[in-house]
Amino acid sequence: MWKHRWIYLLVTPTLLYYLIFKYIPLYNAQLAFKDFKPLLGVEGSPWVGFRFFETFFNSFYFSQLITNTLFFSGARLVLGMPVAIMLALALYETRAMFFRQFVQTATYLPHFLSWVIMFGILLMLLSPGSGLINDVIKSLGGTPIAFLTSPDWFRWVVIGSDIWKETGWSTILYLAALLSISPELYEAAAVDGASRLQRIWHISLPGILNVVVLVTLLRLGNILEGGFNQLFVLYSLPVYSVGDIIDTWVYRQGILEFQFSLATAVGLFKGVIGLVLILVSNNIAKRLAGRGLY
Amino acid sequence: MLGTKQRSDLGFQLFVNGLLVIVLILIALPLWRVLMTSFTPIATFTKEGVPFFMWPWEWSVAAYNQLLGQPSFLRATLNSVVIAISGTALSLLLTVPLAYALSTRTLPGRNLITTLILFTFLFHPGLVPNYLLVTKLGLQDNLLAIILPPAVSVYNTIVMKAFFDGIPEEIKEAARMDGANDLQVLWKIVLPLSVPILLTIGMFYAVYFWNEFFTPILYLNDAKLQPLPVLLRNILSSASVSEYVEYDAYSASSSDSIRAASVLLTMLPMLVVYPWIQRYFTKGTLVGAVKE
């Protein structure tokens, strides 16, 4: 150990960082089983067992929050993933190399925009007063739609904007998998007279199946992540019924309503489920795809 | 004359490239609309709203003038720059030693460190326990509350470690034979060979800090400390921009133009550096993904 003293010295600040900023919050999570009294602090507050978990499970919000959260994470997977795979296939098949590069650069860009910027872009498209889409609706003689505050439309705005933002970036993995397929397979298929579409169906898609399975499992492991940053910016009171997810609710209950114990209990519930899901996913991935997620 | 096979190939290429053109239009259209909205002169706006297309000589830069002459906007920009630079520096200072330690195969306790870190990656206790920690440390209204808690990302550490792993052991061993200690090996051998990954991870962190808006809302009550994304959110979601930007009926630009211009100005640093860093980002993501 003495041989590596410099490494230990160097890594000490980082380990201290982990102890303070990752493990003290873990310790603070005991609040989920306590009735928090600010004057008594985390340690001094009295134990109440699972009371706050029961409060949450029995509350009117429980099913709504779970439904909304699962809807958003599920729709991202079911709708977002096929779009990304199709774009990756198109990028792979084009023979105009410079054009491919250009499309890649353009479609990766939105990934780096924050959701606040996305909110601004959505306003310019969707606002009833001067948004582009409402301008089109008006010029066709229709009445403007308040997309961002309409419970009927809000969900699709969330899913659509997420697909617009992330599709390009998520092609990276699929494209890398496509490029690693041996060209000999395609040549052999061409000799056998396979059409373009047959080659995509019988070579390209099976070739990226491993990556697709891995990504799906990773997403399933994060199924309780409804997309806090996105919804925190986009949602508003009129669309709480369809836009409120576990994380946004925890924020409002915990930080705005000072229900520290209840919010901690819900956060812990989500954390534990998330941990179990990711461990199970990893296990399945190791068996199916031959390698884990981490 | 083209054979049937070549002709069907040509048709397929037309189809594929046509698809990609549609994708490009779908990406460009929303950004174009923001650009046009920001440049619409107030006279045009009151008469017909935002035109779909305007020639550059019809553009009005009044909204930009108004924002750039605004002390609150400049202060928010300065706060964002400070957060991005100091946050990135701190993150790199903490990430490099950890990645180096994890890539030193002979280090006693390496597995313990891996377990400790991986666990925090897999299990999150949630918002409130973190909030209580930061408030207990007295970091409210302190920029440290923004840069300290998210300083080290496990994902970035793993990507950096994978890169360090790729540096041949022989080079390091040769330096050790010459009497260099681990610190000197890191400083003289590993880091000079790792410039691409330092840039990549540095940019990952910088983008994160530049975009961060939730923790500033959570921990900074003092309006003077708010970074650009928070000001942008306030401008976008307030019923009247005059709450945040000097604005009245005699203003030279519409409130929509001001909103659009502030979106574009917040995006600008990203747009300027993006084409140069894009390649590094892609590589970084793939390194993280192919790690066993």
C-alpha cells in the first residue's frame, strides 16, 4: 500500500466527496421512517415505521403518479426506439457520405439543449398567439389550440419533444452496431439475389439485436424515471392530471409543502424499486446478450 | 443503360436520402421559427404576426439590443460562465484521480472503491435527503451548492477509466523503473496522452453546468445569483416579460421576439463550440457503451 501512497493521497478528496455528498444523503434517507421535526433534526425525530409509505400508497395521487410516470417512460421506449432505429438504418444505407455526416451533426445537436431552451422552442411552435403550428391551424380556418396547457395534448407534446431532442443522439449506438456488421454478409446476400429490404430484415436488424436488447433492458431498469427535468419545465397546473410524475410530486411535497418525511419515503420507494429493476435487468442482459450493463 | 438492379438501387438511395432530408427539415424548422420570431420587427408583428420567411435585410435586431443592454441579463450570463468554468474545473480535479486509481490494477482496495461508487450509481435516495444535506452545510445562496453536489459523475469516471486502461502498461512501467512515483507517472505520462478524453469529459461537464437550472432554483433565492437558464425560464413562463426585462408599450420589439432572442442567446455558446466538439462526444459515448 505504501508503494501507492500518492494515489491514495490524490484520490482522498474524491472519496471524501463521495462520503459527504453521496453517503450522508443515504443516511438522511432514514427520514422516510421518521416524523421529521426541524428542531429535532434527522437523528432526533421520532420513528414512525412505514406510516408515510402507507400514506402514499393509500393516497389519491398514487395511481395517477405511477400511471403518468410509466406512460412517459414506456412511450419513450415504444415510440422513441423504433424511430431511432429507422434513422440509424437510413444513415447506414445512404451512400452520400458527406450528407450522412451532416445529418448526424444536425440531429445530435438538440441532445445538448437544455429543457428550458426546449420550452422556448416549443412556445415558438405551439403558443396559441404566434406559434408556427397554430399559425397553420388558423390559416386553415381552425381555432388555435393551447397545446401546452391542454390535458388532451400535453402528453403528446412531451413525447414528441423528447423524440425530437433525443432520436439523433440515440442512433449512435445502433449505427456503431450496424457498422460493425461484416460487409461479407451483405456481399454474400447480394450474390444470392437478396433485395435491399431483405438484407435489412435478415442481416442489419439481427446484427443490432444485441444492442436493442441491452438498451431496452437499461430503459426498463429506469422505468420509474419519467423525465423530471423535462416535466418540471413543461408542466403547469392545468395539466397536473396527465403530467405529474413521481419526481415532480416529490419536489412539490418535499420542498414546496415541507412534507419532508412523506417526500423522502416516496423518493426511497422509487430508489429501491429502481435498484431492484436495474439489478434484474442486468442479470437478464448478461444471460441474453452475453454482457451486462455495467 | 442501367440494369434493373442498379435502377432499383438508385430508387432505394433516393428513398433513403429523401427520408434524411425530411429529418433535416424536421430538425431545422423549429430552430428556424425561433430565429424568425426573434428577428420580427414590431410593426410586422402587430400587423401579421411572425412571418414564415424574411430576408436578412428585413430583420430587426431590436430584441437583441434590448436584452444585451439589460443588466439582469448580463449578470445572469456572468453567473452561468462562472458556474460552468469553476464547476468543470472542480469536476475534472475530482474525476481524474478517481479514474486513475480505478485503472491502477495493483492498487489495494480498488474493488472496495469500485463497489462504493457503483452503489451510488445504482441507488438514489431521492431529492429530500440531498436537499437536507446542502441546507445543513449552509450552502443556500452559494454557488457551491450548484457545483459541489453533482461534481463527480460515475458515468464520466467510467469513460475516463476506460481510456486510461488503454494506455499501455509498459510505458508506465518504464517510467517507474526510472524512479518515477505514481504522481509523476500520472502527470508526465498519463495526462499528456489523455488530452482527447480530458477535453471530452470536460465538455460533458461544461454542458451539464451550462444547462443546469433545477439546482439553482432549489438553492439560490437571491435573484442576483441566478444563472442564464433560470432567467430564461422566468422570461418564458411569466405572463409579461416586463417582470424580468425592462419592457413597455413603447418598446422596439414584441415580447415574443424578446423571448425568442433570449432562447437563442442562451443557445449561442453551445452552437459555437458544438461543431468542433461533436466528434469527441460521439467517441466518449461509445467508449462508455462498449466497456465490458
